Amino acid sequence: MVRKAIIPAAGYGTRGLPITKVLPKEMLPICGRPAIEYIVQEAIDSGIEQILIVVSKNKDMILDYFDRSLELEAYLEKKNKTDLLKKLDQPKVHIQYIRQPYPAGLGDAVRLGKFFVGQEPFAVLLPDEIVVSKDKTALRQLIEKHSTLKGNVLGLKRVDPSELKSYGVVDPQKLDDRTFKLKNIIEKAQHSFPSNLAVVGRYVLEPAIFNYLDRQKPGVGSEIQLTDAIKEMLSDGPGYGIEISGQRFDISKMPEYVSLINLLCSSAPG
């Protein structure tokens, strides 16, 4: 059973500049709600009970958003606008926070959740990648597969070859139409890609990953890479990937961000 999730949200959001200089990319609006709320809701819909959000000192806006505003609530009540109070409802999940002093990589951010996770398998959701699926959430797909495979399970999507250099790419051994055993995983290779299956921002990981993260040396970009720890684990036990079902949008890419807004807002009530 996967009850806990880590959402790394401490980066500078350089791909979204200049707006991310003042507005965290996790707070980019989508139909009146910040992007990170969609990630939190996906976690809830996938059965997650506790969430750790990794933030930096300039991300207080995220903490404020997931907190009550007593002054605003009192104002709405005074002005007889109590119908708006439901818009301020908080997610039905326990959320806590930890600060990453310096953006030293995804692996470093996940490593900060070691004591939060304990000895349980856990999820990682990257907040700049939103997956819209008709049935099961992307994370739910991974969790269900993890219950039978018992190992690290990564979300995968087929990516245009011209974009593979921006992702971790797996060398897969096909088990069924959407499930693969991982023979290897390479972080942001610049050529000679083992496949067109890239790791997207959904993971279900075994707690043993922290043993590997603790001894990782900086990799690509002089950062602690989660991919490197996952790769090292493959030498000690199997890991898997699931080609997730659903439309994936990278909100750091303006065309995809706009497409996501058009998709979700066109179907939103009212």
C-alpha cells in the first residue's frame, strides 16, 4: 500500500522565466487554480494520505495557498458571500513541508523525505507535469502495478526523438502492452538513446532508494540525480516502467501549458 507522496517544488523554474522570477511555476494558474493543486488532487484520488512538499525559501506562496485565510473567511461572511467559502476548502489530506536550502537536484529533494517516508514505498509527483486521464490517475496506474511487481515503478511516455535528450530514457524489456522491466536508465543522454520511452514525473519507489541517494555523487548538471540512484538499484533488484495512459502536459512549455488550459477550462463547469 502506498500512503505517502513527495512533491518536489523547490526549483527556480528557469524554463518559465521571466514570470517564475516572482511567481513559482507550481502556482501558475489553470482555470483559477494553481498547477500544484492538480498534483495534490491526483495524489488524493490515487489513495495518498500524507504529502510532503519540498520547498525553497521563496516558495512561501505554496504554504499560504494550502492554509486557511481566517481574515478572508471572516470578510466573506460579513459581506454575506458565504457561497464563496466552498472555494476556500482545503484538500482532504495531511500536508507538511521541508525546505531544500539549495536546488541541488531532484535526487537531493527526494532525499530530504527520508524520515517522512520511513520504511514504506512512496510516490513522487513532479508538479510541472500534469496528466489528464479519463479513468485512473497516472499515479493510480503506477500504484496498482506496484502492488503486483514489488519494485520501483516509473511512469513512462513515448517522446519524440528530438526531445529525448531532456529526459531520463529507459532500456526496456517488454512484459506486456504497457509494462516493461528496466534493463537500464540513462539521464539526459545526448545521443544513442536506448528507446523512445522517457521517464515522466510519476514514480513509486521503494524506501531502499534512500540508501542509494545518500551515497550519490553529483551527476548531470552537477546535481544529485534521482535517475542515477534508480539505475544503481537495478544492479541489486528489478525495476519497472509503465507506459501511462492519459494526456501529459509540461507546464514549463508554453504551448503545452496553453493546451492544458484550453482542455481543462473548456470542460470545467460554469
